[in-house]
Amino acid sequence: MPRKRKETSYKESDGSDYQTESDVTADEDDEDSLTDESDQKPPAKKKSKASSPKKTSSAKKTPSVKRNTPIYDVDDDEEDLLPTEFRKTVAGGYAHTNKSKLKISQANKGNVPWNKGKERSALQRAKIAAGVRARNREALLKKLAVLGLTEEEYETKQKKVSNLRDRLWKLKKQNKEKAERFTEHLRKLEKGEAAQKEEDRLKQQSQQQAILQEEQQQQQDVEVEEEEVEESNEEENADDEDSANEKEDRDDRLHPVLAVFTPDIQWTPHTFDPAPKHLKQRLVRYNEICPNKGPGGLICCSVCAATYSKYMSSTLKSMTVQRTSKLAAESEELLDMLTVAKSRLVESVKGARKKPPPVPSMTI
């Protein structure tokens, strides 16, 4: 089955001496093959009539520079379907296919490359560079002929394009940096506003606490002064009877009479049966309430359902009243206990202020 070859494209340079790594490698290989052929000339082969085809006009024109450009553009799927003659290059060789490249790579797997560690002389490198520049210049001239430009105009346009690209790149970089700085500035502003709000809140809270403490201190000082004045007046003008009454009042204030809890709920009994014999109270029976002489309850009739609902509502009301009264009694008891504790604290403070502090014992 004949094979086909996909066209391999080469980039044409812009006339400068700059070249890519792949171009340099390919050019070095080509020039190396040329130098090897010039150094070692193979023996001339005898031409046979069968193997010497007629020279055509295209064969007579030999290119000045070796180029490995295929004639046809084919896809990878159609590469192996083309005849061998379609893969023939301008230089007279045959282009590789994917299968041939795969076979060569598999055969060379594990072998040392033929040009490993090869060192070229300065003369060889200069020769290769000159060949590369000549090939690039030829390609550039062809391109300029198509575009209708001279080398000076082309270089001017290339410089303009390069400058424009640099300007665009710098502009994008500046815009990006500006956006980053703006974002950072906004973040700092938000963070600063939040910190300022928190600081203001804490400051306001501390001021309120200081004002409240100052008011409480002033109130305590006023109360202490009033109590001291009252005590001094009472001590001057009090007699035995007043002191006895004061003592009774103090005892009543220190030991108030605590309120008693309200009694429990007086449940209203309801029954379907006669009352027990030990109860003197006559219980209400549902068969007496029901106008239809039914059993009574929610599912008896409308009258019995209303009566039973009223009974449940009264029970709930009684429970609520009892709970509220118990909570009120407990609250009153706690308030009385706090009053007693406060009065004892006031008496202790008064005694501590009148009594001189103890003198520490000095041991020599």
C-alpha cells in the first residue's frame, strides 16, 4: 500500500538573525550532512538505463539551499494512503510518515545518539550560521515580494509592531497593578472602618460603664452621709424609750415575716358513679347533667361536650393561678432575703467605719 506524507511547515523568519532552537538544530544537522558529504565523497555509482529517468524541466532547476518542504497538504488520516511519489520532496528525497518515524524511534530506543557529545569548531559554527542567515534572508525576500514591501519598510513595520506589543504589555501590566492596588486599598478601608467601629463601640461602652460606676459611687456616698447624720442626731437626742423602739424596728427589719404559699387547688370532682360513702359532699353525675340521659363526656352530646370543655378550662385556669401565686411567693421571699442581707451589710459598713483599724504587732 503506498504511503502518504503530511506537509511539514517551517516558519519564515522576519529577516533578523534571531532563530528558534528547532531551526538551529535542523540547520546544524543539514549543514553537518553537507560538510560530511564534502569531506568524504562517496564512490560514483554506475548509472543504469532503468534507473536513470528522463530529466524534466523541474529536475534541472536545483535550489540553491536545500529545503525539505513536501508538495501536498494531507491530513494524518490520509497520510498512509498516498503513493510514494507524492511524498517526494523538492530536494529529491522522501518525507517520513508517522509509521516510519515510530519504527525508527523504536529501533533506536536505548542506543546512544550519533551526535552525542559532538563539538564543532568556530569555523563550522560560523559556516552553519551563515547558511541559516542566507536561508532566512531568501525566505524573507520571497515574503516581501508577496507583500510588496522593501526590507527597510518591513523592518520599520516590525519595529512598530514590536513597540506596540511592548506598549500593550506594559499597559496591561499597569492596569493589573492598579487594580490590585485599588483592591488592596478597598480591603484596608473596609478593615479600618470595621476596626474603627469596634473601637468606637468599646470606647462608648467603657464611657457608659465609667459614668454608671461614678453615679453609683456618688449615690453610695450620699446614702452614707445621710445615715451618718441621722445616727449622730439620733445618738444626741435619743432616750431609753426611743432606743428600745429603734431596736424593735431594727429587729423587725432584719427578720421580716415571710409570706406563706397559697393553698393548693381545690379540685372539683366529677364522676360517673355515685359518691363514696365517706364523702359527705354530693358529687355531680353526668347522667344527671345530660338532658338525653346519656353517659356524658365529649362524645355524648353538645350539652355534655360544652360542660366538659368548661370543666377542663376551669382546671387549666386553676393550675395557672396556683403556678403564678407560687412564683410570686418565691419572688417575695427572695426579695426579703436580699433586704435582710443588705441591712446587715449596711450595719457592718457602719461599724467598720467607726471602729479604728487594728494596729499591727511589731516584733523586734
